[in-house]
Amino acid sequence: MGYDSGGATQSTAWGRVLAAPAALTARWRRMTPRWRVATALAAALTLWLGYGALSGAEAETYRTQRVALGSIENTVTALGSLQPKDYVDVGAQVSGQLRDVYFEIGDEVRAGDLLAEIDAKVYETEVQAARARLSDLESQLAGREAELVLAQRQYARNLDLARIDAVSRNELDTSETQVKTLKASIGSITAQIAQQRSTVEGGEANLGYTKIHAPMDGTVVSQTALKGQTLNANQVAPVVLQIADLDTMTVKAQVAEADIGKLKAGMPVYFTTLGLAGQRWESTIRQVLPTPEILNDVVLYNVLIDIDNSDRLLMTSMTAQVFFLLGEVKDVPVVPMAALRPARGGGAQAFDVTVMTANGPQARTIEAGLMNRVSAEIVSGLAEGDEVVIGSASTAAGPAAGGRGTRRGLLF
């Protein structure tokens, strides 16, 4: 019986709860419009007073940072790749089978070293034939010159005899014609000899081209042709080896169109590589190339930077992160850029900051020097040790707030 009585009591309580909204709705319908407006305003006023009480329990705090000595760099960054400054593709100037290659990739060579040889049998035969033809022409020339001497003597005798009418006019003309014919023949043979000598020299040059020599000091960095391969130099000179001077490397950096106007030859620059991220190489800009490369409608200009590589730490095709130094200051008062706001009516270097003092936060106008995206140099208006506001936060007072707060702006 007690269980049933308790159940009845609970049912009665739940019925009252469920009936309450219905009762309130009925009461609201019985109110006049004026009472409805008054009731709504009273509810809104109650909510507003409650929110004001909660807000009044919050205490505002600030995020600050002290002015300290530091260094600032203003840079333009770009990506680049490393290549030898001086290199040459050593090719074959004549066609033929590559008989021998005397160096491998990585070997050091000196200018004039014999790198490779092409089978020279065909070129040796051509030179021998050209020399034989030259000898034949020289022999013909000697014979014509001897005939000319005889003809000149005969003409001279006939000329003397003609003065005393001891020889006919026809015989005199014949001897004169013979002299002129021999002179013309000698001239023709002389021209043929000159042409044949050129042929011999060309054949000897081609024969010499079968031996490929190093044109410069350096390192063999690639080998395109192998021993036994047939080379065809009739259209394009085939490359056998590439030699490069690895003591001086060049960084080819690609700079965006928006930044290229800030750069010029002689400007200081430094870069790092992926493999040696902790090491920094310093140099200057050698040249800004005037013609850009357009990649996917993006205009990029190539900037060349030379760097000494006598220690051979830098290698071909390495990726470089390049920093072009537009400005740099060291051991100067520095504040975060988050603390600065442009001053009204001031110049480009005038900013407003909020400084924490014994009397609370106070606004102050300062003059900035070199700036980058993170920090700014203080020229005047702040000193080392001053505490500047870089932001503010409202933190609810008391442990019940749970440490949650709302970010707020600076005091200006």
C-alpha cells in the first residue's frame, strides 16, 4: 500500500509540472496587450541586469613584452638551384666509332689532356690521298716551269732572228704563244696546289679531331657517350663528356615580379641548402637577368649569385633557400610588430604603442626604424626594459570562471 501511495504522489507532482506551461499559456492569453508588453520588458531587464552582474565580475589583463636588444633583417626570399659557374660540353667534331675514353665521372682533368679517341682510319686515308694529289700537282708545276724556261729561250732567239729577217713571222708568233700558254698553265696548277693544300690541311684537322682533348681544367661531371658507340657529327655535335670547374658555383634564384625591383647587382645575399641547413653561405648578387621565365602565368626573374666552393661542399643541382638582404641592424631596441599601430597624422615610421606604467597602461607615440614581418627597430620613444602591450585578454575573476576569457583590443 505504501508503494501505491508513493506512486500516486509522484504522479500528482509530475502532473503539476506538465500542467504549468499550459497554465502560463492560458494566463498569457488572458492578459491585455499592454500587460503583455510590460511583462516582456521586465523579462528583458532581468536578463540584462544578470549579464551586467556577470560582466562586472571579470577583471581585464594584458599580454605584454619587454623591449630588448636584438637584431633585425629585412629580406626578400627565393628558391634557387646550384650549378657550376664555368662548364663545357666536350663533343666530337667528326663522325666515327668511339675507340677509347680515358677518364670517368669524377676524375680531375687539365687543359690539353687526351680525353677520348675516335677511330681515325678513314681520316688517315683521306689525308694520304690528299697529300699524294698535292705531290702530283707540285710535280706538274715543276714540269711546266721547265717547259716555260725552254719556251722563253726559244722565243728570245726567234725575236733576235726576226730583227734580221732570219725567221718567219709565223714561227715568232708560235714561240710567243707557247710562252703565254705555259704561263697560264703554271697559274692554273699553282691555284690547284693552293686548293689541294687546303684540302690536306682540312683532312689533317679532321684527323686531329679524332683525338678529343680537354679544353679547360676541371672535373668530369657527366659522360654521354661510351666506348664503342658510333658518333654522328653531320648534324649536331654529339657530347662525349662534360667538364666543370667546381671551385666556383652559381646559384640561379627565381625571384617574383613583385620583389625584383628591390634587387640590384652587388647587394649582399646569403643562402642555405637542404642538406646543410645549419650552414650559411654569404655572397653578393652578380647579375639580375632582364628576361623573365613565365611558369603557369607567374613571372619569375633569374638572379645569379657566385659562391666559392673550394671545400666542395656544394654540389650540382642542390636546392638553395636564398635571402636577399635589403637591410640589417644589430643590438638595437626591438619590439614585436603586434605592439605597433600607425599613428594618426604621423609619418610612415610613426606608430602608437601602449606602455605599462606604475599608473597603468598609457599610450605613447614612437619612431620605428627597420622593420620586417615580425619585429621593428625602435629609434625613439621607448627604451630597453620598457614593457609594451601586444594584446589584451579579459579573464573571469574567481575559480568559478574556469580561466576562460575574451580577447580585446589595445588602448588606442
